[in-house]
Amino acid sequence: MYDSGLNTGVEILTHEGEGFSQILRSGGWRVAILNHSERYDENSPILMNKHLDGDECFILLQGYAKLLIAESNEIPAKDRKVYEMELNTIYIVLNGFWHHLWLSKDAKILVVENSKISSFSTLKCEVER
């Protein structure tokens, strides 16, 4: 859903499709919604990310999700901590830490991050379970 807000002063934005979608970019920040997709399924390969340009905030709005964080800053192996995310709670992954998310099929996560974060400043590494 999208309403430009030109007549009301309010923009209304949402994302109902699969995966990640940026819904707002403003003042150096990006707001996105992350929904379930195969990449975030608990049975899919784990593709860890590490952002070099800023922290990333996750807020679980609905469903069930787990946040995996590597306990070291090196290429992740089995040294991961798993957080079962609670609804309406902010989880901040600090700059430079490897992480991945598992989402239930009905999960919806609000993502807030620095707009400089991009595929050029994000390292990726597929790891074993």
C-alpha cells in the first residue's frame, strides 16, 4: 500500500511481498520491512552478513523470528548465539558483526539502518549449521 501524502500530510507505506523492501530513505536513514522468503527459512543455508557502514536495528512486528549473531568478529564458524526475538523489542546488530535471521512464514520485521549500508559495504559468508 502506498499513499503519497500530498493531500493529507501523511505517507502510508507497507510491504506485503517476500523478502526485504526499502520503504523509506530519509536524512541518512533507511527504513525497510523484511518478510519471510526462502533465504530466511530455518531450513535454508545460513548466509551471514556483516555490514561495514553502520549498525542495523530489527524490530519483530509479527510472527516468530530468531537472530543469529557470531560471537567473534572473524568469518563465522559454529560460534553463534541465537536470540529468539520478542515482539516490539529492538535488536541492534553492531557494525562489523556477522548476523543472520530466521523468520516464520508470517513474520514481519521492521529494519532501520544507515542508508550508506549497501551490497558494496556488506560482506556475506555461507556457513554450516
